[in-house]
Amino acid sequence: MTKAQWKAIYDYCKENGYAKPYELLSELKAVNAVDRQASVEDLGDYADGYDYDGMMDYLNRELG
């Protein structure tokens, strides 16, 4: 995962009340947006590109 993707994850968590990225991951698993075996580091593979906007687009689409 790129630094830009990490920043997007932390910003999304802050803006949406998730204390830690693992809570965000749990929510993504609950809505079947990621594989049940996925880790936070794997979220980069699900994003719409390797930049900040791609990760934010993915998170907003899946959880927005």
C-alpha cells in the first residue's frame, strides 16, 4: 500500500468516527467489500488506483 493510500485510510477513519484502521477493515468485511481474510495492508489492492483519491473513492463507494 502506498503512503497516499494510508493517509486516505487515516483521514477516512478520522472523518467517519473509526478509532483505528482495523475498525474500518471490520466494517468493510461486514458489508462483504473485502475478503474475510484481508488485512488492513491488503486494502491497497481493492482501491481504485494507488493514490489518495483512489482509496477515498473506494471507501466512499463501499461505506458511504
